[in-house]
Amino acid sequence: MELPIHALRDEIGEAVQQSGRLLLRAPTGSGKSTCVPSMLLESGVEGLIVVVQPRRIAARLLARHVAALRGVKPGGEVGHVVRFENCMSEQTRIVYVTDGVLQRWLQEDADLPGVGAVVFDEFHERRIASDVALARCLDLQESSREDLKLVVMSATLETGGLREYLQPCEVLEADGRVFPVDIKYQAISQGAQRGAQGPRAGLWDHVAAAIKQEVGREDAGHILVFLPGVHEIRRTVELVERAAWSRGWKVCPLYSGLSPKLQDEAVAPHGSPRIIVSTNVAETSLTIDGVCTVIDAGLARVARYDPVRGIDTLMIEKISRASADQRAGRAGRTAPGKCLRLWSENDHGRRVAFELPEIKRVDLAEVLLALKAAGIDDVAKFRWLEAPDAHALEVATQLLHQLGALDVLEEITEQGRAMARFPLHPRYARLLLAGQQHNCVAEAGFIAAAVQSEGVFLRGKGGQKAFSDDSDLTDFAAEWRAFNVARDMRYDPRRCGDYGIMARGARELEKALKQLEQIARRSGLNWRPPRDAEFDQEAVRHAVLAALSDRLAAQLGEATLSCRVVGNRKGKIDAESVAKGADAFVAAEMTEVEGREVSVYLNRCTRISLESLQAQFPEDFSDHDGAVYDESARRVVRRRETRFRDLVLASKEGGEPPLDQAAHLLAQRVVSGELKLNKWDRAVEQWIARLVNLSQWMPEMELPGFSEDDHQMVIEEVCQGAKSYKDIKNRDVLPVLSKWLSGPQKAVLDAYAPTEVKLSNGKSAKVKYKRDAEPWIAMKMQHLYDVTELPKIADGKVKLLVHLLAPNQRPWQVTGDLEGFWERGYPQMKKDLAGRYPKHEWR
């Protein structure tokens, strides 16, 4: 079949062979993902052609499709390598991989021996692994691998900045084979998107109704539905499958965690009419023949990292306009189609144009360690397409210091190099090394694999509680037992479900575990499977603490699930966790999730004894005896505390707090806005504005001004002798300010920034001040008759403005030119107002 990309066959071959770099913009339906790698092969590119995909499902399915097009078996000339799957051989010339796989290959051998070309597909998704891999490939091409060919391509790419980044490079653009798509908007209310299971609960009801109205159309074709996550997909599939109107339709879920067999069923080229209910994995790369209708909820579940709080967040967010266009384009690949968007057209116009690059929203510790291990010492000067946030880099650096991966000079340590060899976040690589030290590598590996998986327990089925034991020290012990039961049952979904176990999650966990075992053994670690299907939980406690000390937490009390966490953070421990009631615990997962409310959940927890904590981190313990602010009582108390870093582990109140410390703590709460001084009023602000402005108008007078530090000092003076908010909330402030200036300084302030001035007609007017603004008076126009010039202050340097008030006391005009007002403004004012206010004096 002739596709639009075929028209560029010769140009693509020439561009790659001559310049070695190609930026290709090819719209949906052009055939870029399937045809360009073959074109490179046929143009004479030597070596392996690596095609980088952002998702496993796309890499696997594209490889199979291209193999079929070329008439070869998967794993032969065309193969794929993704997590848990290596389907390539010595005969492979084209291999589809995820960006994570390419990053691992670069880590193992930065010269990419045997690779002739790297093709970055769907680059618009701006995954951090793709950004970094592209930068390293560019450096490689400019140094030891001039023969390496690089192609960057996407359907929605903004090529401006990228073109400059890749220079010198060739730029080509292909036409798209896109049939017209009729886009309709059908907004559902915000209230309809909220319900029992969270902010988007009930969404499936509206999606099912939308599907119902489309299945009756003769030209509906296959129907592709986009939803934000697996939970929403399952609820929608259940509703549609039970409905009488869906008879004759096959309902297929589609998401990355689904088994390959079910993924194949969803995207098969032929078969009965299908309703494919998918996450955004079907947004790009994948072509599902026969789709003529798209129903788009306009949402995606987006993972972010907040470097300020050190918390992962998982929120459902509105997709960008570019993503919406990609989704709509799925309906016009093989025939004219329709896209039904479940939001309003106005809402669409307000959405962001493109998604935020991943480098702006993820934890940078893993990529920072990888770059350090690759010999890139000054990461800030790395060849970033878009530089990361400096604070996020600083937070990542601090974590790597804490884990022993970097030394005080920010150079990688031997331990850091060992950590970088594992395809894991640094904290879990550190966990494996700690497992070696405490002779529990297999247990540590299980924990590292478990936190990367979907989990083994079905939500709300009581599996966690059923497999827990009262003597457990870690929640992972229950997961280990459940995993072993699932393995014994050969991951049978029905039998596992009876025990509250998710068979698919357990199977995925086994794959991850086997992969980690191979890596651990190659690294020389002593992988000893736990005996009798039991963890060495005591050893695990020490290993987990070494890797997760920054997530140490303590409950606020026995009657609450709320906890304090190191780093001045808060969260809620899982109600079924065995760590409930412990003196301290660490949370392997600390995630802010959108449910009925936005909450930070502490999951997969492990009990920690204070003795072992102090033994492992003696330098991080401190005793504090002094004043602390009690938020609930809004008062300062004396408290003796034992702290791990900033986390209070034990405290005892008693005695009177030092009054100077109490004043300082109360003042901090006032400055932050937490507490309010009732008499910090307009008069106080006027006094400060007079002082600040006059110090600028007449610097020769050497007045002190009023900085933020001065603000804190004044409030602290107001709080002297107080211990509670009740003591300070009604205290006078002006008497304290009056002591701020000496007698001569007060005289200067009163003389040159007066609170009142006399006008030429004998009337007095109050002067209003505002920081960094011109001072003014406000008067009724009738009180200004015979006044043609406004007074000046600050020794004649500053002329006052006047707010001319209408008879209703509202400003009519602001001017500094009264003479001009009488000539030009007054006649108009009289014309407009004299009839409405006849009793007022008009001249």
C-alpha cells in the first residue's frame, strides 16, 4: 500500500546519508513509524537500526507489524526489546525499543557498537529518557561515531527550537493520509465527574451513554474510547458489556499493563465490530484499522514530582490541544470519521497547546546519577534540549548525597557507580546494595520490583489484611506471601481473585523479579531466595532504612492515620498497614493522589525501631529543649524533643518557654499570615508608607526606611512578653513604631510627609500615602473652589494629586493639574452631574 511517507523515500535516504541528521515531521497516517526504518535499511545504513518508542506496547506491536510487512518472523530481521521482553537475534537489523532500553544500552556501552542509526519516534511526548538519550547520541556522533545516523520524527512536533538544537540537520515534512474527521463537543458537568470513587467517578456512566449513541450509526466502524486510567476503563467495560445495546460488539480494554494476548485482540486488523477502551497508549504510533469513531474524555492520569515537598503526585488532568488532535486523528486513518469530545468548545480553547516536557515534572535523581556515571560531571552544562529546574536538580543532588552515590564534591562514588548499573531509581538501587550488606538481597529485590509494579492485591478485596500477620514488621511480607500463592496457582485469575490477589499484577511482578535477579547476580550480589516463603524481616528493616531514610514518618497519634514525615511533610498511613502504631516507619510509596480529596498516601510501610535508626544515622539525631509553637492551641510552649533531622520522634511539654523565643515564634506566624494583628491597620500602613516614601524622596535626611527584616523586628517587639495569640491579637502597634525613630527623625517625618495640609482657600485635607506611589488628597469638588494649585510636600519636591469626589463621594477624576481641571474638566462634570445633584453648589 502506497503511503504519503513513500513520496519522501529518496529525500530521507539522501538526507541521512549526507548530513547524518534528519528532523522529520510526518502527520498521523503518513506511515512514518512503520516505513522510515525500512527506508533507512534500504538506503544503505549499516548496522542495527534502533527505533525508539515512548511505550512498550507501541514498540512491541510496531515491530510485529513491520516484520509482517517485510515478510519475516518477529525476532529475525525485525525485533523488539522492551522491559521483560528481548525479541531480537544476530540477524536483527531493525529493532524497536523503549527509551528506557536505549538509555540502559548507553549506560552499558556509550559508543553503541553495532548501531548504525537511532530513530526517535513520537518525540513530541518529550520523555526525559528520550531527551537525554538524544543529547548523548548527538555528543557521540560529534566525537567517536561520525558514522551514526540520527532521525527525530513526530506528528505534532514544533520543529523551531528542535531544528536549532539539531543543527546541522536536514528537515523534511510529509503529507498526511488523513480523512476528514467531524469533531463534536458534548460537555459533561464538573459535578457529573465526581462520585464515590473519586473526582472522576461517574465518568464511565457518561462515556457508556456516549458509546450507546454511536453504536447505532452504520458508519461507526470500530469505536475507540480514551479514558484517563485503568480504573475508569474497567468500570466502562463492565457497563458496556452488561448493556443489551452492545450485543454484537466486542469490548476490548487497552492499556500498557494488559497481557500481550489481550493487547493483540484490541488492535487486530480484522474481526467483529469492536469498542476499544484505552488509555493514551493508543494516542500515537498504534494504528487500529477500521476505527471511524473516537470518543474522548479529554483526560489523562499524569505523574509528576514536586521537588519542594519531595512528593510524587498522580493526578487526572485535562489533555492538551495537541493530544486531543492526535486522538481525533485516530478516527480518520482509513476512512472519514467522527470524534466526540466530552467537553465544551470553550474549554478546548482554554487548554494548553502542548504537554509539559517530562523534564519539568519528574524526579531527576535517576537521570542525574546516570549522567554522573557516564562521566558528565557538570550536569548543569549538559546538552539539554530544555534545561531542568535548578531547584529540582539541587533536590536530586541532595538525595544522591544522602544515598552515598555522590561525595561532598558532587563526584560519583564507587557505591554510586554500582547503583547506576541497576535499571532502578537510585533509592531502590541503594536498597539492593544494602540488601547485600544485611544478607537479604532477594527480599530487597522483591521490594524494588514490587514498587515498580501495579501491585498484587485487588482493591477493596481485603487481600492485604488476609495475608498479614500480627508479628509482621513490613507490609511487603504480606505481598510476598500473596505473590507465592499466585505463583503456586499459576496466576489463574479466578483462583487468585478468590484470595483478593490480582493475577496480572503478580505475573508482572515475577517478570520484574527475574530481571532484577539476573542483574543482581551479574553484579556479584548474593541473591538467596527467602526460605519457607518468608522474608527475613529484621534484615529488611535495616536495608529499607538505608534507602528510604528521607521517608521516615511518625503518626500524630493512635487515633489518627495522619503522620509527620521527614522534610516537614505530612501524609496518611494505610489503614491496613502493619506499621500503624510504630514509633517510626518508612514508606516505600509516598504519593499525592486525587480521590474524594487530594491526599498524600503513605503505602508499603516498614516499622523502624528508634534504636536501629540512631545506630544507622547517629549524626542525624538531635535533642531540642526550648520554645515551640503549638498550632492547635495557637500558643508557644516549652517542649523537650528528640528529632531525626526535622522529624519529632519524642516530645514532652513542661515549664515556661523563654519569652524571647516565644516572641520570635509568634512573630514568624504573624509575618507568614497565619496569625493577624487586629491593630495592624490602615494607620500603621500609612505611617510605614510615609517613612518609606520620604526616605526615597529625601535621601539626604538619612531616614532608616522599612525593610522586610524591619517588619519582622517590629512585630517581634509587639510580641514581647507574650506566649499566645490571645496575648497579641489586640496589642497596639503604633506605639512600637513611634520608638522606631529618634526625636529629630520624627520631626523630619512630620514636617516633610505631613498627615494633613492646608489649601489656599483655608480648608484642610488629609494626605494619603501608599508605598512607592504618589501621595494624594481626596475632596469634594465644591471644597476646592478658588484653589488652582495643589500643595507640595517633601520640601517642595513632591506635588500632591487630588481625587476629585462627586457629591456621592465617589472619585470623578484624579489629577495633579487643578488649573487645567477648572478649564476643561469642570464644565463636563457640571454638565453630567448638576441635574442629578441640584442642591449642591455649582458655579
